[in-house]
Amino acid sequence: MTRTTHGRWAALVAAGGLALTGCAVGSDSGGSSEGGDAVSHQSQARDSDAQPESAATSGSADRGQGSSDGSAGSNASSGYKAPIDARIARTASLSLTVKDLEQAAAKVRSTARTAGGYVSDEDSRAATDEGGRSWAEITVTVPVDKLDATTTDLAELGEVTKRTTSAEDLTSQYTDTTARVRTKTKSVERLRTLIDSTDDLDQIVTLERELSTREADLESMTSQQKSLEQRTATAPVSVSLSTDGIEADATEEDATGFVAGLSEGWGAFTAALAVGLTALGAITPFALTGAVLLAPVLWWLRRRTARPAPVVAAPDE
């Protein structure tokens, strides 16, 4: 009986151990499966979050590639490639020697109009003497993306003696001005809201005074922003045109004969006459001054000399 009881207890203990072991294994497998599911959901969430980013990245890359291809296509003819979103102010100048000044100036104007620009300044002067040079200074303003093509077309009008281009990066200045305009605009809107919401007269006067100051600052910043946009959207081109002077003959043949002698004599006579007249003109002021000063003296002396002598009576005989 005792042996049977001990055997039963041993069997129960063994069965309980096996049951506990099975529960532990099931719990571990369940926990690991739940942990696996959680990791799987997190990885899927990361993948789902990463997919829009990758799509946006690939899309921006495609757009960047497309824009770079487009800029490469447009800059293939211009030879200049500006960074994306950069604000670059560009200028150029050309010095040309042309045969016909008027015709070249007309072509400069037409080239500017063809590029969508305009003539902003022009100054010209004709030759003052035979064999001299005529020149013209013309400044045209064209869209910045047409600058290189325009300078190339202008260079074909004559012989290029000088050609310069320059670029100034205004990106940081434009970005800072734009941010200040945005901030100042919000500040003005807040002040207007406060003015509309208050009934205190003193506070309204103070707020309106501050609003006037901020609106003046905003207008100044906006003007600066538009000026920067104009400088980076268009480019001035200074064109200097000049003609070759006709060189006079270094030596001339010596003229001989009666006509040549008469011409030389006439030239000498007119030169001597000119010298004499010049001397007479130089002496005339002194002569007039002396005449004015000496005329009273001479008149007095003449009166004194012409005074009749006293009559002396003859003595009686």
C-alpha cells in the first residue's frame, strides 16, 4: 500500500513537471511570436514611412535631373550654369571697332529688342575733324538667361577689342531680405489686429504710431527685395563702338610754280596781317587809356599858350 502511494505521488509530480515545462515553452514561443509580430509591425511602419521619403527623394532626384538636364540644355548655348535657387547678378561689357557707326548702333538696339530687352542708356559723338574717330556708348538690359547669347550676337558686329563679364552672388542677401519681409508683414498684421480689437483711445494712438513705423520699414524692405529680384532677373551689357580713324599722308609732295608761290605769298601776307592786327588790338586799350588821361592836360596847356598877350600903351611924345 505504501509503495503504491509513493508511486502515485511520483507519477503526479512527474506529470506536473511536464505540464509546467510545456507551459513555459508555450509562453516563450508566444512571447517570441508576439515580439516578432511587434518587430515586424515596426519594420513595416518604418518601411511605409521610408517609402514616401524614398519616393520624394527619387522624385526630387528626377526633378533635379530633369532641371539639370534642362539647365544643361539651356546653358549649352550660354556657357554659364548657375547653382539651383541661386540669385546671381551678372554684367557684361564689349568694346568693338566697326566700319559704320550708325549701322552698328542700330543693330545693337535690334539685338536687345530681339532678346526681350531694352536700351537703358546711349551716348554718341561724331568725328570732329577729318580722319578722326566716331564713338558711341550704348547700354542694353536683357534677361539674364539671354546674356551670353546676346553678347555673342553683339560680338559679330565688328572687331572685338575688349570683352568682360562679371557675376555677383546675392543669394544670402536676397534670402535674408525675404525673411525680414515675411517677419515684418506678420508683425504689421498683428498690430492691425490689436488696433481692431481695442477700445482704448490712448492705446490705439500708440499702436497706430508703431504701425506707421513698421509699415515704412516693410515698404523699404519690399523695395530692396524687388531691386534684388530685378538685378538677378536682368543683366546690363555695355557696348562701346568706335570707328578707325583715317590716317593722313605722312608726307606731301612739295608744290612748285607760280600758283604755288602765290599761295605761299598769300599765306605769308595773311599771317603778317594777322600778326599786325593782333599787335594793334593789344595796343589799342593802352592808347585809349592814355588819350583819356592826357586829353585834359593837353587842353589846359593849349589854353594857356593861346592866352593873348597884354597890350602895352605907347608913351606920349
